[in-house]
Amino acid sequence: MSTLAHRVETMKLAAALGVAPEAVSMLAAAPPESIRALRTAYGEAVFARHESRFRRIAQVAAAVPAAVSGRIAQLALPPALAARVAAVMDAPLAVRLAGSLSLDYLTSLSVSLDPLRAAPILDGIDDDTVVAVGQGLLARGEHLTLGRFVSVIKPDVAMRVVDGASGADLIQVALLAEDPAALDALIERIGDDVLVAAIDAAHADDVYADALTLVSQVSAANRDRLVGLIAQLDAAAVTGYLRSVHAHDAWAVVLPGLLVLDDAALARMVNVEATLADGVLETILAVAAETGLGEVATRLPGLLDEEHRAALAG
Amino acid sequence: MASKESVAAWLGAEALDGLDTCSTAELDELCGLLQAAMEREDAAVESGLAATLKAVPRPLRGRARKLLFPGGEG
């Protein structure tokens, strides 16, 4: 799954540097964990370089009434800088200050807020404001920011943020989630109809890799649920997903989920055009053998239709 | 010419071993990106400090100046 993880980390690094993902193409061969380490190191370096200045601004904010500091911030500080200042403030002061900022400014500020440094502040801000900011981010298409925030806000609040989100939005937020545990908590709370809409959106936009990345990042239980939902799509969608699985060499991720399907669903899933391509069925069986999923070898051949049996034999 | 060690040292990171995959030219390009991003941050911080002082109500400005520019550079 290195290609999918690589894609996500590239997007995150590019966003941190304020450039388009293509600008960091020199890291095409770098492992995703190295790209993540580079992003973390850059973030720490920027913060360390100016921490004393952020603290001085925070001292000014502490020296005047919250309403005045709110006015100063909105007049003088770009939201990105305000986010860094917030990260060094005492949480109670930052919470008071947040209460004096406009929702629009707060939403802009949250794009640059480091969720880990800001976790105590987010804890203190009332849920309705967090939801309003989250929905503002959603409306602006700030999926990357939301992906970071679902890791630090309460799962129920995260659910309220994505309530009503389109399938396409939802899949983007999910695949950019920083913390797999938070992603799982969110997926568990999302109904099948919404997940199907998200998976359908990936199909409609021909971005199967997004849905596949999602499958690769969740727990076994959620993976099985997502694979089960994919299996219910029409043959064109299923073939799109399976082509993507093959192209990303991701059979090891998907096969355990396929085994949970009953025979009828599994047969419907594997008897599609994608698995007729040269070497696909052989690869499935080889990966199953490598990953100790012998059940694939016993179940799959018996479920193949004539055309697929011929492809496997040929 | 950049190396993975010089990129790591510039960022104050311990090591960035995964950058082995980059050529010297690619590391130079990466350094350029990091440097440009850092310069944008520097500029935003400097102008933010000055703008903060300007935005502070006049009666509080003397105290704010001392906090923001303890060396008197503001």
C-alpha cells in the first residue's frame, strides 16, 4: 500500500509548504513515512524558529481584555499566524479569545492550527462552535484540516461536523484523517447509506484509489464492512475498484474483506471484467498463499464463471 | 549542493534517512521549497508583530511595544 500512503503524505507535505502536490514530485520514490517525518520536522522547525515571537504576541493578548485582543487579532494577524500564537497561549485564555473572534476568522485560523498543540483549547471550546467551524471548513473544501481535526475532537462532535456532508467530501476527510483510531470511530458511526454514497462518489469521479485508501486505513471490522458495501455496487463500479486494487498492488489489504462475503456476493465481486486481465486471478491466489489466506484458494475457483475459469487456466 | 544530512541539519531534525532516494539536484529543489516556505513564514511573523503593535489601542501601546519588542527594535 505504499503508493496510496505516499499519495496522502505528499498532499499533506505540499499543503504544509503551501505548494501544489506536483511541486514535491522529487519525493516520488521516498517512503511515505519519510515524507511524514519531513513534514513533522518542517513544522517543528518553523515553530521553534519563531516560538519566542509567538509568545510575545500571546503576552500582549493576555495583557488586554479578550474582546480587545480579539479585535487586535482580526485586524493585525493573518489567521495562520494567529493559529501559531494560539498554540503557545494558556488554554483558558485562548478559549476566551476564541469566543471573541468571528466564525469566519476562527475557521480560517483553524486551517493552520496544530491540532495536537491545540487539543486543550479545542477541549474548552463549546461543541456548537467546533461544529460550526468544522462545517465552515467543509464548505471551503478544507478536507486536509478536517482530517487532522477528527483525530482530536470528540467522535460525536466529529459526526455532527460531517452530518450532511456529501459522499465525495466524506471520503476526502476520511482518507486524510491523521489518526486511524479517530477514523475508525467516525466510520463506525456513519450509516451504510452515507458510506455507499461516499464509495459511489469515488466511482463517479473515477478516483477508486481514494476509496481503496480508506479501506486500507481502517480496522478489520470496518474494512470488512466497506468491502461488503463495495461488493453491492454494480459490475462497472466493482471492476473499477478491483482494477485499482491490482494497480496499487493492494490485494493483501482487500482479500481478508472478500473472505467475509458469502459465496453469492464473492462470486458477483470476482466475476467482473477487471479480474479477466492477464495475471489478475493468478496474483490474487499468489497473494492469498503469501498472506496465509488459504481459504481464497479453496473458495475462489469454484465461484468463477466459465470465462473466468478459462482466464485462470490460460 | 544539498544532502539529506544538510536538509536534516537545516530543519534541526535528527535524520531524514528516507531522502536517500533523492538525487542531489532533487535535494537542492527540495531545499529551495523548504526555504521559500520558511521565508514566507518569517515575513508573516515579522509583519504580524508590527501590525499587532499598530492595532493595539494607543493607551496600551507602550506596554505592548515592550512586550513585542523587548530589545527595542520595534
